[in-house]
Amino acid sequence: MLNYKAPTSLDRMFAAMADPARRAMVDRLARGPASVSELARPLSISLPAVLQHLAVLESCGVVRSEKVGRVRTCQIEPKALKTIEDWIAERRLMWEQKLDRLGEYLAQQEQDDGGTA
């Protein structure tokens, strides 16, 4: 039986970023703040669906919004993206180190084989 582990904030961020509509919104917000209607314009989904997607992005901390009058303006939360970036960078470093060691091992094997042939 698998042990259930409650999702971490990182799990929720990756789950949020798994959806193409949410990634499109984050891509747009990477250029600067935007209203909900600006975020909805290029998407082929309803405004209520856009609001649901934004709620997911806000709940995991990737996006924050502020309502002034009738306009809700959204923007990226850089700390959240930094968390994702750091996690990916750690894995990249680990794999680069492993591949470097493999390269060294293969070079040594080639050198050993070349010396005895």
C-alpha cells in the first residue's frame, strides 16, 4: 500500500502549471500585470473558466491579484516561480554531476582499452 503524503506547495505549483491555459496566463503575466479580461482574450474558454484557472494559480501562490473597482489585475509572484526554478536547478545539477562522472568513467575505460590493445 502506498503511503499518502499531503501535497506540498511545490506539488500544487507543478499541478497548477500542468494546465496549458494556466501556463498561457503565466506566460502573459511574465510580461507584466494584466486584467482578467486581458488574460481571457487569447484563450478559447469562458470567463468563469478563466477565473477558476486564476483561482488555482492564486491558491498555490504563483499569481496574486488585486481588485480595484470592477477591474481585477493579476501579476506573477516571483518567489513562487523561484521555488520551482530552484527545485529544477537542483535536479539539473545532480544529473549534470552524474553525467560528468559517467563521462569520466567512459573516458577512463576507453583509455584503459586503448592501452591494452
